[in-house]
Amino acid sequence: MNITGIITAIVIGAIIGALGRLLLPGRQSIGVIMTVVVGIVAAIAGTAIAQQVGVDTTNGIDWIELVFQIGLAMIGVAIVASFRNRRRHRRYER
């Protein structure tokens, strides 16, 4: 992977992560970097799942693939936020 691919993955991950976080109701206590990481993982996993399901790659925007990616980003943000809240809650109990 070259530098352009890495930068593209970061930008798309940031967009996917931000959309997932925006569409998730409530407040999430995770930072920007973790949102981008979740977005990158969700983008890669969403693409893999879409290909396994049989979604064709088109020249334009692959809306079904995008739905998979954003849905996975929402799940990822919710999981990370719940771990962060649980860890923060334990810290204050001591």
C-alpha cells in the first residue's frame, strides 16, 4: 500500500466513523482518533461483507456497501463507548 492509499483509508475512515457516530443516538465518550480507527475498521469490514453478500462494485457510489460500513461503524462506536464508560465507572468506584 502506498502513501496515497493510506491517506485515503484515513480520510474515508474518518468520514465513515463520523457518520456512524452522528447517527448513533446519545452521547459517545470516545475521541476523534478512536472514531477514525473504528471508521477504518468498519470501512474495510463493510466492504468485505458487501463483497461476500454479492454486492457489485460500480463506477459510482456503492450505496449498499456504504450502508454496511456505516452500520458497522455505529456498532463499533457503541462498543468502544460502552467499554470506555465501563472503565471510567470502575475508576470512580475505587
